[in-house]
Amino acid sequence: MTNTKRAVIPDGADTHSDDDFAGSTDRVLRARDEAMQDPKFAAAVETKRSAINRRIATLAALRKARGLTQAQLTHDLGMTQGEISRLERRENLHLATLARFIEATGGRLRITAVYDDDEVEVGIGDLIGAAAGPE
């Protein structure tokens, strides 16, 4: 019997292109828009969305507030539903994995350094590149 389990999100930057992410995000958004045509579903999503603490939210809460299921993300993240469930419960994620999860749910990850007198947005690409090692 052949093992058909999909790999967890790879760490290598050369695995997926920006076009891959854009295409998957478009598919997720189309599926979500189609589901949002159902008034009952749209009302449930709005209830979840309004319940999110705008400062702190789990990945599962963010996904649910966007009206998405773990199953809908399996193709775009190249993971099984079980792997997405475990991902949502992790306390420590690779930055690239977090960015892909946020993109798959239709968002864009931003990181801001907050100082006493200033806030500076840190480029995600810079951080992901640094984590991969010296060029």
C-alpha cells in the first residue's frame, strides 16, 4: 500500500511561487464568496467575526471568522485536515508557515515592531529570508 499522506508545509523558499499562493487565495475567496450567498451562513460568519478579540485571536478563530473550514484549506496548504488542526493548536510556528496560513485565509501577514515612541512594519520577506540562512 502506498503512503498518500501529503507533506506538511515545506520550509524551503523555492517550493512554491508567489503565483501559487495568489491562485490558491483566489480559489479560497471564490469558495467563501459562494458560501456567503447563504444568509444563514453569512449571519454565522458575522457572529464569529464580531466575537473575535481584535488584539488576540487563535488561527482557528481567524479561519472561522473568515467563513472557512479546515477542509477548504487542505489543497491550498498541501496539508491534511488533521495537520491543519494540529497547526492551529501549535504554540510556535515558522514565520513562513504562519504567512501561508494567513494568505490561504485571504489575508496578508504584517509584523510591526512597537517602540515607546514609534512603530515600524518589518518586511516579512526579510524575516523569512533570514530564517533560511545566509545567502
